[in-house]
Amino acid sequence: MSGHSEFSVTPIGPRRLNPRVAMLDRALDRLNGVVMLLCALALVAAAVVLTESVFVRYFLHATTDWQDEATVFLLVGATFMSASYVQGQRGHVGIEALAGLLPPGVDRARKIFVDVASFLFCGFFAWKSWTLTHEAWVEGTVTSSTWAPPLWVPYGLMAFGMSLLALQIFVQILAWVTPAGPHPEPHP
């Protein structure tokens, strides 16, 4: 057994980056680090809100109007906002069955094609999410609950997260297609 799992995180991009791409990659890594901290805080907040909701409902026999929606908003934000970090680590599940069977040049082309297709999908998703956010903002759309929070909040988190994901994939495409330059920097 080789010890390689189909779920392992394997860097599939080039190890050496163009200096400008490396600079953009480092900036995106720093932004993703801050976003991941906020995502972690959102998950803790969701757990606290749900725990409070259970306590209030079952022990105090009171109604909980806002807790479920607040938790959903926090989880939507954490899910979409963390996608760029996960992509930066190449942590999304990928099917690598063909990788060992294809010649290196063909496998590289396959990986570039997958990144371009992913970028196009995520870019479209981000664009549609921003239009949905704008529409909810302009029309003042709220949820149908008695709490009635504005829907532009979760839509905006989704749009921003998908935009970050598209940017992360774009940087990875640039890493594939740009020459390393005279002073390449290693990519972690």
C-alpha cells in the first residue's frame, strides 16, 4: 500500500510561481486566513445560539423566533466564505483516478481544464449571487419569519464567498499558465 488516500490533500499546481502571481497568492492567503478566523467565530456563534435556543425552548418553555434563522445565516456565511481557503489548500474532493494513467503533459492539461471550468462556474455563481444580493437590497426583501431579517445578508455572504473562491481559482490558473520568471518563489 502506497499510503496515498483518494481524499488526501495534494497540491496539483506548479511548485514555482511567477513573482507577481506569488505576491497575489500571498495576499489571498492572508485574506483567507482572516476570513477563516471569522468563519470559525461564526461556527462557535452558531453553536452558542443553537444551545441557547434548546435551553430556552425546553427548560424555560419560551418561543424562539430568531435563533434558527440566525444559525442558518451564520452557517451559510461560514460555508461559502471558507471555500476559497479550502481551494487554496486544494482540499476539495478531487477525482485523481486518471492522474496516474495519463502522461504528465496530458494530466497537466486536464488539471488546467478543470480549473478553468471551475473558475467559469464559480464566476457565474458569484455574479448571480451579487445580482440576487442587489435585488434583495433594493427591494428590501426579508425572511417570512416574525424576526424578518434582511435577505441581502446571507446573499451577500454567499456572493462574497463565491467571489473569493473564483479569485482563488483564477490565481491557481495563473500559476499554471505564467512562466516562473527569474526569481521563482516556492509555493507552500
